[in-house]
Amino acid sequence: MRQENMRRLISVASLVIIMLVFGLTSDSFFTADNMLNILRECAVTGIIAIGVTFVIITAGIDLSTGAAVGFAGMLCANLLYNYQLSAGLIMVISILTGLACGVLNGFIVTKLRVPEFIATLSTQYLFRSMVFVFAIREAGVISNKKIEDPGILIMGGSINGIYLVTIAFVLLAVIGQIILKKTKFGTYVYATGANRKSAELSGINTDKVRWMVFILTGFLCGVAAIFQIGRVGSVTTDLGTGLEFDIIAAVVIGGCAFAGGRGDVFGSAVGAIFMAVLQNGILKYNLPTAAQLVVKGVVIVIMIIFDAVYNDIMQKRIQRKAREDDTESAKMAGGEA
């Protein structure tokens, strides 16, 4: 079995196991309503995880996604409240805001040569500060106003019980997987992450590829912000706070390697569902907030450690196979001589 398929199988098996654990210990876990809620809860994380998958495959990282969602969401809420713009225009503005965040990240990384971790950590603070700049205020005090525009609120709705955000997540995941696996751009993404210098020598503009994956992630942050404010019906200054860590955890649990060159959207989608199942299952036990965070953190750490160990084992196996092939080639060359 190919390494990629094996890692994918492990991700799916981990999801099945944790669902069985919660299902056997809670009567309300495997209900239809709860399954639909899990698919809704994983969707925003999953949508952005599609873009972050591309980033991590190129051996990059994006820590600004949660703040970008908060920025886009708060800007839209401000424009709705103060200028009563149409829902269609608000959606366009949200996407453009996300795109601008992605363009800035890509520019800092590829043109200013700032490492991705430092660059996106810095823009995380910048985007989060924009949340407070555009926060709705009354008499100088931040006010969390409800969103009443039906065009926005419908984004939190459902069709025959299936939430629109879930449908969007599935469609975007399919498109993302096709782009990654079936297009030249996807090939360039893998090549950039596997060995950037070799990719450049083969004629790939790796800076352009890295910039594009940040733009893609920003676009998806803008899309996710629309669904998030439509579902919640209001925007607070902590919108998106900590979301980036759930996204990165989902992508890594799904099989992407921080070293780059490995992973796919399907695995990240499974990882996003895993994170939603974990959060949903923990809530069934009515644990204190601190205990919930501890359990969630421990499970994520275990999964990431497992991924690191698995990657190390596979890397050693590949290196051993390469040495064996070199030895065999040397023997054949010696015999011919």
C-alpha cells in the first residue's frame, strides 16, 4: 500500500475510533441531529483548512487565519450596521478582505523574505487589531449588535436539514482536491514543498506558487467569515480567536507534514471532522471548561506525536530503500565491468 494511502487510512481509522468511543458512552451522540451539527461545526474549520493544506504542503504555515476571519467578519458587520449595504455586496467585501489578507501574507513571505511563521504571526496581530478598529461602538463603547439582514442570516440556514455551510465545505473540498491532484498548479505545490531548489531548477516559480497558496487561504477565510457571521447572527471582537490552531491541527491530523511535500484536501477534511467530533463529544460529558481544554489538548498532542513518529519511520524506510537500490546498482555495474 502506498504511503499516502496508508496515512489516509490511519486518519479515517482515528476518526472512526473516536466516534465509537463517544457513541458508546453517550446515547445522544449518534443521533441524526447531532451528526448534522458536527458537520456544521466542522465546516468553517474545514473550509479554511483547504487553503492551509496547500500552504503546509509547500512547507509553509499560516497563523493569521483566525484573525483574518475576525477582520472580515467585523468589517462586514460594521458596514451592515452603519451603511446598510446589500448582502451581496457584503459578501464580496468579505471575500476581498480575505484576499487582501492573503496577498499581504504572500508579499511579506516571498518579496520581503520573512519566514512564514514570523510573517503570519505578525499579520495575525495586525488583522486582530483591525477587528477592534472596525468594531461597532456606541458612545465610545464596543457594542455587539445582532445582524438582521436576511441575506446574511440565510448563510447560516439549511436545505432539507443540511446546512449551507456544510454543502459549501463539501463542494470546496472536492474542488480543492481536484486542483491539488489533477492540475499543473497542484503538481507545482507538491514540488515546491518536497524540494524547493529542485523545483526552481526545473523551471517552477516557487515564489509565485507560495504567494498563490496564501491568496487561496485568504479567499477561503473571507468565504468562511460570511458563513460564520450568518450562523452566529452577530460579531464579537473574539470572532476567529484560536481558530488557526484548530485548522492547523486538522491539517496535520489529516496527514500533511510540516516538512512539506505530503498531504491532501481529503485528509484535511477528515481532520476537520475529527476536531468537530472531539469538541462535540467532550461537551457531552459536561466537563468544566478547563477540563475540556485539557482533554482536547492531550488528544491533539497524541495525534501530532503519532504523525511525527509515523513520518520518521516512513522517512527511514525510504532512505533504507534508496541505499539498497544504490547498493544493487553498484553490484550490477561491477558485474558488467
